[in-house]
Amino acid sequence: MASARTRVLLAAATFLSGILAGGAADRVIVGGPAWQALGAPAWAQYSRFADLGSGLVAYPIEGIGSALLIIAAAASSHFDRAATRAVSLALYIAVALAVIGLLLTVKAAPIMLGLASQSGAAVERSFNEFYFWGLYLRGFVDVLAFAALVWALSNLRQATS
């Protein structure tokens, strides 16, 4: 059985990663089509209040926090003699996906931050670029990282049964 430290870190990483992945899935499945219908100027106005408002605190906590928890869980599992290889493998995959997600954020964040001073065609371009880099690609990777964590939890559960 894995140590309590590994179990707690894995549970916390899965929880925070689930919030991140769920938010991305919601924005792609529900919000995206609505914003497509309303248009880029409406999206920009909303994003200036949401993403560039409280989102400046919430989203980094979700993204960076989940990545740090995933890395901590993987490190704990690595040094935990009782952790199984299946748990460690799933965590290593989650680490790779979390790092990819952060790298995609490096591309997507400046697009969102640039909205503060944009208008016209620049807003339309930002809308399309942010949805591609920030939601479709990064969101997909975040969902995969969450799935890897659920896989790790499943393996942890099987090891204790």
C-alpha cells in the first residue's frame, strides 16, 4: 500500500486537476459554441471582466497548483517503496501532460492578456487563437492529465484491495 503522503498528494492533485479539466471541458462544449454565436467582441468584453478579473488569480492556482501537486505526487510515489509501478507510470504520464499544459499556457496566456488593449480585427484573431491554443489544445491536455490521475487512483485502489 502506498504511503499516506502519496495518497493525499494524489487525491489533492486529482481534485484540483479535475476542476481544471472540468472548466476546460465546459468552456469548449458549452461556452465555445455560445461565444461563436455571440461573436468575438462579446467574448472579449466578458473575458476582460472574467479572465482578466478574478481569473487572474483562479486560473494560475488551478493550472500551476495542479501541476505542482501532480509533480509532488509523482515524486512521493517514486520514493515510496510501497507504491506500485502502475501508480507511478500513471503519475509520470500525468506529469508529462501537466508540463505540456503549462507550456501551452505560455502560448495562450499572452493572447488573453493582450485583450486588455485590443479592438476590431485583433479581437477576432485573439478569439480564434485563444480557443485553439488555450482551450482546444491545452484543454485536451488538461483532460488527459486528469484521466491519468484517475488511472493512478484506480491503480492505487486496486493495490489496496
